[in-house]
Amino acid sequence: MNNQIKVAIVGYGNLGRGVELSILKNPDISLVAVFSRRDPKSVTTINTPVFSLDNILDYKDKVDVLILCGGSKDDLPIQGPLFAEHFNIVDSYDNHAKIPEYFENVDKSCQKNKKIGMISVGWDPGMFSINRLYGEALLPDGDTYTFWGKGLSQGHSDAIRRVNGVKAGVQYTIPSNDAITKVRSGVRPTLSTKDKHTRECFVVLNDDADAKKVENEIKTMPNYFEPYDTTVNFISQEEFDKNHNTMPHGGFVIRSGKSSDSVNQVIEYALKLDSNPEFTASVLVAYARATHKMALKGEFGAKTVFDVAPILLSSKSPIQLVKELL
Amino acid sequence: MNNQIKVAIVGYGNLGRGVELSILKNPDISLVAVFSRRDPKSVTTINTPVFSLDNILDYKDKVDVLILCGGSKDDLPIQGPLFAEHFNIVDSYDNHAKIPEYFENVDKSCQKNKKIGMISVGWDPGMFSINRLYGEALLPDGDTYTFWGKGLSQGHSDAIRRVNGVKAGVQYTIPSNDAITKVRSGVRPTLSTKDKHTRECFVVLNDDADAKKVENEIKTMPNYFEPYDTTVNFISQEEFDKNHNTMPHGGFVIRSGKSSDSVNQVIEYALKLDSNPEFTASVLVAYARATHKMALKGEFGAKTVFDVAPILLSSKSPIQLVKELL
């Protein structure tokens, strides 16, 4: 198909591979290239050609949308502003505190050649953000609750693995059922992140490690674990390899509000994801479609999921959507 | 505030009253008038002046958005096209099968004076439609399930009340827990509307009525009750007045799909509403805000919730939304 949307990926880790998988499910989109900092010969994709990131500018007229699949800590702060000068980009920048600054930087680059920089796409930020906005707009007299999990937290798993004596480890964030039940009931409790979640760790020890000491060091680690109800389970490498090799995640955004003095209304959005990176990738791909449509209409600058009308995400025609989904 | 959005209501029943209540919660919007077919003196609002519908055109330059609160069967098919010629309108037209035809008719009127006709706003059609679209766009390899209830169905309650011997009656649509559990698990069963719901009726009999006959007539009523698992409970007028005087509703939109061959992802949107008309009204008011913003940008024609970027629904500034909700 000649009218397919031409997408390329920068960075081929779990997220990049997820984008490649997602595009296989979207026949109106074609993946024309993967760009990597690694030696292209060392990168094995499903069926997409790999090129060196050094040559990416040679492709600026052959790519409609570039999906950045690097990390928010080191990659995106550089790559977002760099590539938004020459490409329409979509990324999953998720450092909440620094999003306004990142937005500014990407926007400045976008203005140079009228490109679109669609930032912070995924599920949180992303679909959860949209639902926080919808909830507040529909029920202005209310409270919004975001719960995460059950899911594997990359940052907390990394923190465990830095503890002396730990050979392998993962951490699952678990939302509190009590808190969710209370919020769903229409009560509007005051809940800290700690009240809403517990943390469960699965750790493989080095042969000479002191289990008590490792457990204590994890549980008292400030910010990461210290204020939380944390459980540490020691398991064998075999069990670890068998049961903790996937990246499930999910969560809930609940808006509880009153439409009049004694009338409660509760809106809930929930995700149950077998693979966090594959779902994030699926969202990136749908927003790549929207970005292309917005670019065709002459829009440019930094954008977020808030700026995207639902209709732009679909491959179906407006009339088909009204008939089938409205 | 002089920069408030000026809204007026056509029709003051449960929905119109809900819009008045919702606007009290939205300080950036002011309700300038209620228009009614009834004698204005006979209509008691909370604190909004009432005018005869006959004089509505006198107000066409004093109203930013007109919210039509009439019924989809008899009122909106006439009022939508009639008023969209002179006002930006928002309505909750919900006759799914006839939406494409209604869209066309409203669109034609909108073109005459470049007005916006925002049709079929509410929760189904409305928020549920948006979630059906999001679900399909994010997980193209999947199935969407819409469940309604637990909630009072006006149409089925009306049908019960037409049965000989029935003094008063209501019908609640109840979603099947088994079906919801199955869908949430990531299995993708084939389910008819009948498989997904049961119907529960509460009936007050006339003194001389034959309960067995009434029950049988309800349960065998084609389309309304016949294919469904229906329960009929006979109660006293006192119990009816005490326990069945509110209009709760709600439901679920669940998208279950695969991002790759063995990876399930489940998205769920759920509403639990103490008052169906008040929630629908809250949605109408948020979309009135969006309609006003779109009109200021020069947009016109018939629109649906699919055309509205989330950002347009909020009274907050773009930068505030990025900081607080993204």
C-alpha cells in the first residue's frame, strides 16, 4: 500500500520491539526502519531493516513519524529536541516532574521546521492522564485516585539489584484492595501513595549473602521502600527464571464526585497488562497515526495526548466510526 | 464574570434540571435561560429565568451554546436541525440506529450560519463510545464488550407500565457477573446482549389484577423481555415509593486484545452512577465548554465526541493540565 503511514523507530529494546509487534497489527502503518546506536549487524529485529543512528538524517524525507523508544533519563532529553527539528516524533517521556521543561525544549525544536513533537505518550503518562482530565472535567466536584499495579516496577527492581548480596531481584507494586474498595464506594478518603500500595520483592541471594541483612537494607531504603509496607521473598534462581520473566503492569484511575449535593458518581478506568512495554508501544503507534494526520492538517509544535481528538487515533473513516462505535 | 460561557437550556425535565445543577459546579459557565414549551410561569427552576420556546430566536446573540434536553424520539429530530441553524447546540441524541441520519440533518443546518452541532453526547452514546474507539485503536486485534447496568431502563419500565393490571413498575438491567469475569480474564467469548444481562422488575399491582397473568405477560413480551432471564417481584406501593424513586445506572466497556501472539491486554472503563440524568447532564455541560472553544476557533458543522480533543473539555489552561494531570 502506497498510502501507508511510514514510521521509523529509534532504539530497539523492549519498547522498540513492542512498536515493531504493534505495527504488525496495524495494516495502515508500515515500519520502514529501525535506527540504533549499536552496530546494525548486532541488532536482530523481526523483519525490519536496521540502520546506524548516525545516518538518520538521510531518511528525513522518507519517514512520516519517528517513534523514540529510548529511556526518559538519558536518551529522550537529548533525542527529543534533536530529532523534533527534522521529524515528527512520538515518545513516551515519563519523568512527570520534568515534563513541562521537556515540553518546552521539544516545542522549540518543532518550531524550526514545523514538525510535531507528541510527547509523554503511553499509559501513565498517557491514557491515565486523559482519564484524569475527563474525570475532572465531567465531575468538577470530586477527587481523582490513581493506583498502580499489580505490576513490575523497573526502578524499584533496579534498586533491589544494587543491594549488596543480591544476585537477582524484582519488585511488584500492588494496589491496596481496601483502598480501591473504599474509593469505588463513593467515599472520598484522603490517601497517600503509601496508603494505596504495598511492595512485594522476589530476591535471589548470592551464596555468601546474609538474608536478614539484605531484607533489612531493602525495607529501610528511603523513598523506594521505607514508608511502604514491603515484603521480601527469597527464592531460587530457577524459580526466578521461571516465574518472574515477564513485565506485567496496570492500574486504575478512579474519579469519585458529586453531580449535586447528595448524588455520587464514580468513573473508573482500569488496565490489566500482560506486558507493560508492549502496551506502551501500542499506544505510541496509535498516536503516531494521529500525529501524521495532524501534520497533514498543518499542525505543528509540541503536543500531548490532551491535544488529540479520539477520531485521529483510528484507521477507520469518520462515518464508519459514527455508524459502528458511537 | 464577563468571560463566562453563556449557556441556555431547551426543555426542563430531569435532564434539563441536571444541566442546571451541573452548571452550578462549573464557575466558568453561566446559565442564562431555560426555554420551555410549557407556560414559563409553570416551570420552577433552581434559579434560572424561564422563557417561552416561541421567543428563543430573540436570544440567538445572547447565548454561546444551547443545550437541548428533549427526548430522542420526538423532540430532538425536530429541534436539533431547527436550532442548529441559529445556535451552537449540544444534545444527547441516543437512538443509535438513526444517528447517521440525524448527523446529516444537523450538519445541513449548521452549514447555513457556520454553527456547531455537537450531537449524541452523554455516556452511551458518549463516554462509552470514546472508550470503544480508544480500545479498538490501541488494541486492533481484540474484541469490545459493552455491559449496561445495574440501572433503571426507562424504556423497559414504560413497557411494564403498559401491561394490564400494573399500577406502577420499574425494570433494572443487570450485567452478568459471570460474563464480566470471563471478559476481564482476557478470554474473548462470543456473547449476545442476552448473555450479558438479566432483567429484574418491581411491580405494584392494581387491586383486582392477576399476578400470574401479569408476570407471564411481562416475561413473554417480545424483544423487551422475551429472550432474557427476567425476574418479576411484586411489591407494595409504599415499598415502591421508598426504594425505587431514583435513576441509578452505569455499565462497563471492556476491550480485550492481544498486542502480540500470546500477550493479553485488558482495558476497562466503568461507570457507577447514582443518577443517570445528572451524569448525562454533566457530560453535556463539559461538551458545551468544548463546543464554545471550537466555535471560537472557527470550526462548524455536526460533530460528535470523537471530534473533541480532551483538552477542550477542561476549564484549566494547557500548561496547568500538563503540570497537574499529565
